[in-house]
Amino acid sequence: MSATVKPFYCLRCGHRYRAEHEKGIVVERSCPKCSSNSVRLVPQEGAGRGASTDDD
Ligand SMILES: [Zn+2]
């Protein structure tokens, strides 16, 4: 049980949000805004570039 909160984004409407994500486990997700299931995990930036994935 080691779920962490990760940023996700919706391919359809571009909405970004955070949700729990457990490494190695694929869960079908739906966008809380448009209900599309085209939701992807936001790729993590490389270390040293600072946080640039703020939502809203
Ligand atoms: Zn959406």
C-alpha cells in the first residue's frame, strides 16, 4: 500500500488534477471535468528544472 498523489491531465479538455496513483497498477480513470477517459499521467520533469506542473 504505497499510493502517492500524482498529477494527471485530460487529453480531451486539458484539465489537470491530482489523484492517487499506485506504482505498477493501471487504473482506468475519467476526467472529473468532462468525464472523458482519455486521462494520462503528467510526465515528471527532470530534476533541477523546478516545478512546472502546477495545476490551476
Ligand atoms: Zn477532461
